[in-house]
Amino acid sequence: DIQMTQSPSSLSASVGDRVTITCRASQGISNYFAWYQQKPGKVPKLLIYAASTLQSGVPSRFSGSGSGTDFTLTISSLQPEDVATYYCQKYNSAPFTFGPGTKVDIK
Amino acid sequence: EVQLVESGGGLVQPGGSLRLSCAASGFTFSDYAMHWVRQAPGKGLEYVSAISSNGDSTYYANSVKGRFTISRDNSKNTLYLQMGSLRAEDMAVYYCARDPYYHDSSGPSGAFDIWGQGTMVTVSS
């Protein structure tokens, strides 16, 4: 099975900072790739699919890039409401594995 | 409003069984594949199982294969997860999620755009 890794596992940044999270697949998955946001005590929410397409209603400060094995989620200007854990997911074939998550908080 | 509502969670003894349900509303349930994802307390998301839109194709993670059964009733707009031989490591919040593309385990799904609120399964004696 393809493994998903994320880095960093956690980060702390100031409001307004640019934040970058990376995810790596152990084998190529084309762009069958998504990012999810899970705020504390809440349900996961789809942010980005097909590696770079913003889900409807998601603020434009979120962006995604990458293809193959390496992917990036960028928050251009971190806001207090972005405090959450961010998960990547591959969906090229089963199992549709999630990464271990990156916890983002405000410094 | 597009909605998924899980139910059926609770306390069960090790070795016991439980059936989870996920009721869909606000969209044409039979047009979508469905998945179960779980999250142990304080842990990350773990993929559990998939079923195609017509129920013909299913997939199970190795951790639950042979113990869990996914099914659906499109006439009732409901997804199920029958869980058996439960272990302490099965204790988690179980989420259902929809996907417009999954057909079988050899091919892609779509991203999971709608999730239920989750139902907690506690395995303890």
C-alpha cells in the first residue's frame, strides 16, 4: 500500500504569516490528492481536491500544488480561524489513505 | 441541505458486535459511493471501508477485513457498517462520507466532500 507522510507534524505561526505544509506519497498518485481541515472537536472538511482545486466556499488564502509524489498546502496569510489539524489524502486507488496530520496553531 | 447523520454508536464489550447507520438527505444517495473513516481519541483519520453507488463493489482496510461489513439500502438512503469481533483498537469516532466516483478498489475515488458528524464506538469491558 502507498504510504502518506506529512511535515511538519505541528507548527506555530503568527497571524498573517505564510504557512506551508507538505505531504509525500511513497509512490506516484498523479493528482488524486486532497487536503482536509479538522478544527478542534469538529468534523473534517474538504479544502482542496485534485491537488490544487479549491473546494467551493473555501477562502482563497488556501492553495494547493503538486503532482506525482510531492504536494503542498499553503495558507497565504494565517488567520485565527485556521487553527486546526490538516490532513492529506490519496484517492487514486484503495486504500484511500490519510496522512498523519499537521497541527497548526497561532504563536 | 445536504446532510449525513450517523447513529448506532455506543459501548460494546470486546468481541461484541454493533451496527452503525448513516442516513443521507438533500442529495440523490444512489448517485454516490460512500465511505467509512474512523478516528481514535486524540489520533488521526484512518480509512475503513468503501461501497460503490449501487453496492456491487466494496473495499475494506486490512485492519477490519473479515470483521466489518459495509452495505447500503438506496431505497432508504442509508449506509451501514456491521462491526463484529470488536477490539479495543476499534474504539473511535466513525464518520461516513460521500464520494461521486468510486467504482471498485482498482480505480480512483473522488475526494470526500460531505462528512457526517460522527458516532462514537467505545469497546470496553
